Amino acid sequence: MNTTIIVQNLKCGGCVKTISTKISELENISNVNVNRETAEVSFQYNDPEDALKVKEILKKLGYPAVDEKNSLVAKANSFVSCATGKI
């Protein structure tokens, strides 16, 4: 199945690279596509639990879904993820 999650704090190519890399590493997740302009993370999954796992990983990386609180910690995590993605 396909789904798309709209995230917060996605600002640059470093963010895109980090998200793409980390989500692609997950088992049962494929065809990961991150659109910087629309802040959409699209992917295919086999089980609804896998999609929830992606949402949780995004939150830990600092890119919570738009329906979640965007805390100062999330913003700081996204800054670190962004910098890591640029390396």
C-alpha cells in the first residue's frame, strides 16, 4: 500500500537525504520519496504497523507529522538531522 505523511521542519536537501536514508533502511518499506517543497514523505508499506513505525521514526528524527506537536526538541532534532544529511 502507498501512503504520504506531511511533516514539519523539512527545509533543505540535507533533511531530504536524512529522511530518505533512514526510512529506506526500515524493513517492509520501499519506494521512499521526499518532496521538500510540499514536505511530503511518500512510501510503500506492507502492514499498517510498518507505516506507524515510519511516522515514529520521522518524529524521532525531528520531523513530526503535521497533526503532531512540533516541540523545541523536535526542531533541535531536525537541525541535527539536517546537518548530518549534508555531510
